[in-house]
Amino acid sequence: MINKLRMQKYSLLLVVFFFTASAISCRKTDDTKPFFEIISPSDADMLLLTDTIFFQAAFHDNEELSQFRIEIKNNFVENPDSLPAWKLIFVNTLTGKNETLQEQIVIPDTVFSGAYYFIVKCTDFNGNETAADTTELLIQ
């Protein structure tokens, strides 16, 4: 009688173990990268010192967005280290599967005129990251 109870207990444990293992192994991992469209600024936009860069973009993911990152850095070809550089990194959160947002970034009056990269990246909740989308801005 004790052996029969023990056998039923082990059988039940094995069924629970295999059910749990199969449920866990059937979980699909998200490897789909989010995507986005930059509405503004446009490539080769011409801006002046103290102008405002109006950033607008639509972000999308199949499950859940997490954050976006904007990086602005100079694109000086000659002696980039000897010129005063403007470098800005801006990170903010995103929520849901779709989000359209707007940000305003004021160009400081201490910036050296020239070409600058405006780089945007997006990450979803599972850590998938888009390739950077780079726009070139001309500041005078």
C-alpha cells in the first residue's frame, strides 16, 4: 500500500515536472527589433545658433517599447579634437507598442558651426535595439 502511494506521488510529480518543462520551453522569445520613423528633423536641415531642433518620431514594437536615445555630435572632418565640440545625449522612456513623441532641443550659442550628426536609437522591453538612424544637421 505504501509503495503504491509512493508510486502515485512520483507519477504525479513527474507529470507536473514534464508539464511545467514543456510550458516553459514553448515560451517564444521576442527577437523582433522595434522600428521608428523620424518625422523631423530632415537630413541636411540648416539651423542657426540658439535655434530649436524640433524632433518628432513614431516608434513601434510588436510587444513593448522601452526607451529611445538621441545623440548629437560633431561631424568635423579636419581636426575634430581641436575644435570645441557640442555633444548631447538624451535618453527617455517609451511605453506601449506604438508611441509618437515630440522633443525640443535648443542649440547652445557656444556651439561651433559646422556639420553635426543627429543619431536616434530605440530599444524594446526585451533589449532588442534598432540600428541607429543618422541625420546630418548643418549649424551656422
